[in-house]
Amino acid sequence: MKNALTIDLEEHYQATAFSSTRERSSSHSLVSRVERNTHKLLELLAESRRLATFFVVGSVAEQFPQLIQTVARAGHEIACHSFAHRQIFTLSRDQFYEDTRRAKLAIENAAGAPVQGYRAPSFSITRESEWAFEALAELGFTYDSSIFPIRHLHFDMRHVSRAPFLIVTSAGPLVEFPMTTLQLAGARAPLAGGAYFRLLPYRYMRWAIRYLNASDALSACVYLHPWELDPEQPRMNGGITARMRHYFGLRRTEAKFRRLLQDFDFAPMGSLVKELNERAPTCTAAALPQIRLSPLPGCTNVS
């Protein structure tokens, strides 16, 4: 089974963990490292002959358009990861619309191709910000990957399907490809990206993805940030929790990522969404308030 390989292309200092302390950080820690880190990531992907979806922050595309062109020329899918990397539930609908419109324009201008996919910073489309789906449909997006169907410090989305599903809005439909979770003893365990990928032993990650593919017939969604391959990045000011989330395990990430690329078959998320739309069986999704969710062709029945 093919799994979705996704990259959240952002600067190391744009991480949400440091959003409240960024202004107090030194100018040294705010120096851009996104070009060197992305080129390193592209080398790893080329060596393993894997293609990914790059969810690009619009401000990065605006500042480094040639970098986005390089990613696109290598055959990777280009998608949107907001413009200013602000959590959606901190914005009004108008602010979100403008941020996303600006990001889509900057990314498309840099890549020279239309952008179909969106991912919210820190998976911040929640019950309180579900209006974002309609805005995304209005802006021409065809799929989203912003929901993490778990209970988190900032949200509780356990009512949402673990399998891909269709969101129907007044502006049109969107395929939702939620982040990967494992159902264990009635509870959902997050895996396959970010701090979870860095903190968990690789043998567990490998077992979990294989179990997900075989037993649940679901594709995993792996996500990585270019800065996670950069253990020498300048340290930001911030609380101990933020520093642990961001810096723990950085020195082991590259080796684990190389093994992951060898052990599993991957594809860009857009191509998997296309396959889902073309296949026959259906899955039933749990309902989000005020958003009508419809069956999506190609899913197993996973709640």
C-alpha cells in the first residue's frame, strides 16, 4: 500500500511552539536556514526515488521562489501551508481567507502551477474554526489535511473519522485526509510525523504503519519539517516544553527518515486523493457541527 509523504516547508523559527517568544529571540536564531535544509531533504528523496507533497508557507515562497521552483522541478507536489504560519483558531474568517489567498498566490507564482491542497499550521482547524473548510473551497482547494483526529492540548477532534472523507460545504466539496492515528484499546495514538516521529522508537513506527496498512487498510500520512534534519540550528528562546518538543531527537531524525523511505512505498498526497475518488467502496465519517460530511469513494469503514 502507498502511504502519503508530506513535508511542511517552513523556517525553523516559524514553529508554533515558539510563536509567543519569537519576538524575544536573538537575530542569530532568526537567520534563515530553510534553503540548506530543503536541499538536504531533496537529496534524501532523490536517493530513495520518492516523491512527496510539500506544504509550503507562503512567506517562504515569496522570499525564496527559486527554492519552490527547484522542489517542483524535482517532481514533487506543491501545496499550501498558510502565509504567516498562524494557528487558524486564532484568526477570524476574514483574516484566514486573506492569509490563505495571499499564500496561494505566492506559492502558485513561485511554482508556476496551481495549488490544490492545504494544511493548517499545527493542524488547527477545529470545531471552533470549521468555517475554514468553506473558505478553502471558495479559494479553489480540492483537498485538505488539517485535522488530527485526537485529543490535544489545544483541541479535541476524536469524533472525526480516522479514514479520508468528504466535506461538503456551500462552496463545494473538499476531501479531508486526516493525520495518522492508531486505534489501541479504545484510544487513539498519534504517530508518523513531527515530534511523534522523533520521540517514538523507529521499530514502533514501522510496526504501526504496517499494522495500519494491513489491518485497517489505511494509508499512513507521514509528515516532516526540513528543520528536523538540522540538529545544529540556532536555539530559540522559549519554555522547557517548547524546547523539548522542538529539539528532542533531532540528531536521530535523518537516520530514521532514511529507514522509513526504504521500508515503505510513498506517494504525494494529491495522487492518493485522486485514487480515492476513483475507487468504489465507501467509508462513513463522523459529523462535524454544521458541516455535512459525505461518503468518499475508496475508503474502508473506519471510525
